[in-house]
Amino acid sequence: MTPIRSLAPLGLACLLAAGLAASSAAEGEETKVNLEGVHLCCGACVKAVDEAAKAVEGAVVTCDRDAGAVAIVAPDAETAQRALDAITDAGYHGTPDSDAVTVKDDSGATGGNVKTLTLTGAHNCCRGCAVALTGALDAVGGIEGVEAEPRTTTVVLTGDFDAKAAVEALNVAGFHVKVKQD
């Protein structure tokens, strides 16, 4: 009888260990996301992405300036999402190649024409950023004026144009912005 009793706890321990290992494997699946179409015109842009993601423990971010891409490697999808959110909060936008994360549509822009629109949060560290911001808006009909001075995060648009189209044009150019609420 003694050998049978001693095997029962051992069998239970093996089952528990196997369950814990399976659970750890499911939780610990590494998540890799490539964010494409991100505005990275200079070393300061790259540094700002790195700084934004540094606050997310466990995420490793690598920028490819020439490709306009940011690779995110994280221990799980939740951590990858937090890294992506930190990057967009820093004013960058891109298209993820994975369904594990999503770029928030938090611009606050609605469809329909407006005469003036103030956008905040854009990464705009240098003249290259300012030129890219302005250039992205060339495709939006009705915009007559763009104020986007380097080293500011505010973009002011005037004319008679669709607010949502303006935000979408900036997103395509790699900038994440929000409508300034009065």
C-alpha cells in the first residue's frame, strides 16, 4: 500500500507541473509586430520612438529609418499593444502587420467640412518633419493654410476641408494626431 500512496502525490505533482508548463507557454508566447509607414526622417525621430517605447517594460523596439518601419518584440500581445500605444502617443502612426495589436482611432476627427482645425500630438522635431506634415496635407482638397513649425506638436489648418480626410492624410504619412478640444 505504501508504494501506491507515494505514487499518487507524485502523479498529481506531475500533472500540476505539466499544467503549469502549458499555461506558461501560452502566456509567454512572444509577439512580433512590424509597424510600417512610420515617419522617421532623422535620428531624432528614431530616438523619440525609442524613448516612448522604453517606458514599456518587456518591449524591445527597433527602428528602420530607411524603411519607415518600427519592429516591436514583446513577451505577449498586451505588452506589444502598450508599446504601440506609447509610440502613437508620441505622435507616430503606422500600419501593423499583425492582428495582435491595433492602432487606436482616437483622433476625434469627424467627417464633414470645417474652416479651421487644430491638431495636437504630432511628432515634429525638425524641418524634415514640418515639411512632411505640410506635404501630406497637399492631397486634401480645400486646405488653404498649414501652420506646422518645427519643434511644436500643434498643426493648425485653415480653409474649407474635411477634418477626417486631413487626419487620415497625416496618418498615412506616419503622424498620429488628435483634434484639439476647446
